[in-house]
Amino acid sequence: MRTIDDIKIICYLADEEELALVRRFLSLPGKNIIRCEDERDMGSRIEEIKAAGIGSKEAVILAPFKGRLFQKCPGSPGMICCNYRLINTCFDCLYDCTYCFLGSYLNAFGIVQFTNLDGIMGEIASKLDMNSGMIYRIGTGEFTDSLMMDRVTGIAESVIRACRDYPNVMPEFKTKSDNVDHLLDIPEKGNAVLAWSLNTERNISLYERDTASLGERIGAARRACAAGFRVAFHFDPMIRYEGYLDEYRGVLDQVWAAVDPSKIMWISLGCFRYAPGFKETMRERFPDERLSLEEMVQGPDGKFRYLARIREEAYSFMLREIRGRAGNPFVYLCMEGPGMWHRVFGARYDRSEELESEFSEHLKKCI
């Protein structure tokens, strides 16, 4: 598994030198530290770094984010969305997953760690109706891995501590790492959820390069659960091959053997999909990949997915397996339309707000 120890270069702005987050990165041993006078200088230095053959995943760029730090998940047109909320803390990731949309979505070089995160909880509180009776789920892992560098950034602990003042907020930190030990001794976990993206051992070895192994992820979930954290799991993307559903059942067996089922808050399901143009990007970066050889169909949102009958079979199988076990996690689909929801769950959601409301009511009974 790649870690922050594999980073070679840290690039920062001179006028942010005294920020606590910046100081923590600058104190890391063995890094080539580049001090930039301003953003133009930073741009020039980044071009020099690229010309020197340094890879994008070997450099951390410390800079303020000029967009929206807090937003609702944009979802996908025509799809039912759980209305997850996002804190934008970082762009890009240490890991190198074949199917990752960041490979075509982001144009910036390096892992761009945002430095202007102070006061983010105030912004969240101002944009959410804390008296609505809703349970809001908020995550930091939409455009990065939430815990890959967290022992240095300290973002998770700061958000966990801040959210203790908001009993209807559940912060989620989703990862493909096993980096949880620095969080285990936080005395008051509040409603924090540590979550893992899971896959079969075959798919991890083929398509999730530089990530923690399945055993390491589940071991981290065991430690988190034993320390008092709630946990969640994301089977997204599910990737098919002969016998794949039996192997996904085996992953569920390992999860249920490792953690207290009553601490599993939610499980998401989603099959491999990609936007137009991504297949070419994937083939260029991974010439031996075979994901793009599957028969796919284009949905109303423009994305390509497995045939509907294949997705329905996979989701229905996982739903039966999960509901046949101890515990009562909320199970939901990611990036699927009303028709698939009805065929798998018997649920009729015409709007994303209907799913969000049902999700919230479920969580109220669990926390």
C-alpha cells in the first residue's frame, strides 16, 4: 500500500507557511520541499517538477481551494441519489485504481491538499437546517481518499470533534487504506462513521493498485469497531467475472466475522460504470485492462453500465445476503434509476429527497 512516505515533493505557498496543516507537511522527513512565492511561481515550479519526470502521485501541492468547500453530491441526471453532502478537502489520491473517474476528471498535477479548511463546520451549520429533523451524512472522500494522509492532515479528528456539537450530523470517512490507528483513542466519537470501499480479492489485485489488501481493510474495520466507531461499507464498483457473486458473498462473510453487525450503519451497492470518453483514458493508462471489453449500455445520464439484468441480479443477490445476516444496515444503490430501485427493493422513489428521508428515518432508530 502506498502511503505518504512515498511522496517525494511537497510544494507550498510562502504566505501559508505558518498554517498548522502546512507546518505538519513541512515537518515530514526526507521530502523535497519547494517554497513558492505566489500562485504563478507555483505553476512554474509544477511544470519543472513534471519535466523532471516526477509522477503526479509523488507530489503534494498545498494550496487553498477556490471553489465550494461544502456541497451536495451532484448525483447523475435521471438517477436517484442519497443526497450525500461533501466536504472538499483534497483532489486526487495516492492510489491508482483502474476504474477511478479522477483519471479523466481532474486536470491538476499532484495530490492537491487544500489548506483553507478552518471554519468549515461553521459553513456547514449555516447551510443545513439543523432543526429539520433530518440526519445529514457528510463525507470527505468524493474526490480523494478520506484517510490516506489523515495522520498528517488531522482532518478527520477535527471534523469528528466539531460534529459532536451537531447530533443530527454523521461524518463519514471512506477509505481503501487501513489508516485508522491514529483515530482510535479519540474519547468521544459522536456519530462518526469510518467506512471502507470493499471488493473481492481478485478485483483488488487487478484494479485497485497500491491500496490496502482486503484483509487489511477488514482488519482496520475490526479495530475501529472495537474502539467504539460506527462503520459502513461500499461495494462500488462491483466488477463481474465468472463466479464473482460467490466471491462477494465471501467478502460479506469476512466482514460479519470481523465487526459487530449492530455497528454497521449502511452499505452501498453500485456496479462498474463510466462516462463517455473514459474508456479511452482507461485504456491509455492501463493498456492491459479488460474492464472496457464488457458489453455495456448507455443510460439516461450518458454513463455506460452493465446490462440491466446483470445489475439487477448482482444487487438482488447482495441485498438477500445482507438482509439474511445479523444487524440492520441501510442498504442503497448508487447511481441507479427508479426502475432498478423498484425491481430490486420494490421501492418507488421518484425523487432523491424521498430516498434521503427514508435513509434519515432509518438512522434515527440506530443512533
